Amino acid sequence: MPFAQTQQTQQTQQTQQTQQTQQTQQTQSAPGLAHAGQGSSLALSLALDAVALTLPGTPDSSVSHKVPRASDEVAWGRLQPLHRHIMMTEKLAEGLSVEMAGTDKVAVKHNGTLLCELTTPFPTDPGASGGKDKAKAALQPVLDRRWLRGERAGEIVTQQTDILSFLGLAYPMTRSSHPMTMAVLDAVLAAIGKIVVQAKHLLNTPRPIELTSAASPIIRTPAHAACPSGHASEAYAMAFAMEAMMFGCASTELRLIAARIEENRVVSGVHYEHDGWMGRKLAAALAPIFADRLGLTATAPTVTEVEDHWSASGETGVWSAHAAHQASTQTVEWLSGAPAKRGGINVNPPADRADVLAFAMVKVTQELGA
């Protein structure tokens, strides 16, 4: 019995230590709960209450009860990161909507005006005319790319949860050196993500593995529908935002990185090429709206350019679209190597702008040295 009691005591101590460690980690990971001098804890709360009870219970009548109202900018600066993220995301996505526009097609609109239409890679009705042949055609590029998995597995697995680190190859930044820049990019990702999830749900495109076991994906197939590709939409949206913020013109590197992220989803076996094309198209459609709300000059290609010239997947798609653009009569600069910074940021947001994005971009200009 003494041995059993000793074991129980040790287990109790270990449990208590584990709970204390978890509580400490939770407190440390939630800086918004910290007090002036240290993290939050029950001991500190009890100590603070003990001191508070010694203070006068009735305030002096001469003390003013008028609490000064902080300016919008000061109030914005006091926001917790999560609250700031939500407000920036909502401001970026304001007025955007998705609705069905016929069979296997959705319309993305801004305040009721059509921005672009997104379609499925093949008819979702199994009995539709030519549906089986179109499904086979959509599957073939997925099967053809399986030989790339060996060299790209590391990228594919990492990019399941992190694409910003890869885009950071084109411009050095971290959450400590460029906190507000990263916060704005997080909001861009979340804003386009709101549209993506709605479009996926409405189009309801089955994943490759749902059509054939030959797709044999090397990562877990997401439970939601395939089209448009969330990774493609997010990668291009952030790439277009970054090139506008940091270079003021198109960036070959950023577009190539986004294209590789997009193609890796096909290589992994969870997406069709068409999904990436629709994601790229959506990002191009939203880029001018995001740029305007961030006080930037849009650098993204137009929806028409993506439709006409940029349907191919991956890095090959970037170069073929560039060649097609060069051959056209348009004079807009489409790719520019590793561009020098040209000050694409609006350093002084309009005086009538007093929203979260305007305040954020003031901080971004300071971080980027614009």
C-alpha cells in the first residue's frame, strides 16, 4: 500500500506540474492578458485585489468622471492583434459577394457589379453531356505530375500551413522586423479566403481522389470542395499585394513563387490545373480593390489577361503569359525581373481616410522605408 500511495502522490504532482506548465504557456502565448509588469496569474490577481481593497472606497467629489476619448488612431493602436486583424479583413472584403450564375458557375461581385466568373473544371452532374471526357481531361495533368512529388514533397508539406515564408524569398521580412506589413498580408489572405470558401461551397467540385484512386494524393485531401484553389488564390493575392507595396510594379519572383505554390497543389494530387487558374483569376479580380483600399497602385494583370493568356499552370504559365503579353499591343509592364523599389505606397493616405487600413498603411510605409 505505501508503494501505491507513493505512485498516486507522484502522479498527482506530475498532473499538477503539467497543469501549471500549460497555464503558464497559455499566459505567455496570450500577451493581451498580461498586466503591466508580468503575465496574468491567479496569485497576481489576488495580490492586486488585496492592495485595491486598501484604497479609498469613495472617490473624491472633485475628481472628474469625464474619461477622455482616445482618437481613432490611438484607439486603433490599442487594439489586440486579433481584433485588428478582424477589422482589417472586414474592411478589405467590404461589399464583396459570391452567387450562383448558372450551372457550374459563380459570379464574384463588388457592390453588385460583376468582377469575374469562376467555373468548375468539368460538369458536376455525372450525367451531363461530355462530362466524363472533361473529367478525364482534368485528371490527366494531375496524374502526369506525380513524378515531381519526390523533389517537391518538402515544399508541398510545408506549404499546407505556410506560404508567406516562400513569398518572403522575394523580399526579406519577418513578424518582428515588419509586424504591420505581415498583419496587412494576413488580412489580404483572410479577405480573399472569405470569397474562396463561398465559391468552393457553391461550385462543389469533387477532388481528384473522389474520381479515381490513381490520384493517390501525398497529403491529406481537404474535406471541402476543390475549385477554386485556396492556395492559388491566397498566394497570388499576397504576391500582387506585395509587389504593389514593395516595388510599385510587377515582380517576376513573386509571381513565379505563387505559381509554384499553385502547381504544388496539383503535384500533391489534391487539385486540378483549372482550380489554380480560377484562383489566379479571382486574385487578379480582387487585386485592384485591395490595392485601392490599401492606398496602393494596382500592379496585377487584369481578369481578361488571365482569361486569355494565363491559363497554364505553374512557372511555365507565368512565362507563357508574359510572352503572350509581350506579343500583344498592350504597353503595361507585366514582368520586370527583380524590380527596384519605386515607392508604390501612398505614404500620406487621404485626409478623409480614418479607417483601420489607412492607419495600418502608415505603419507599413515606416517599416518599408517608403
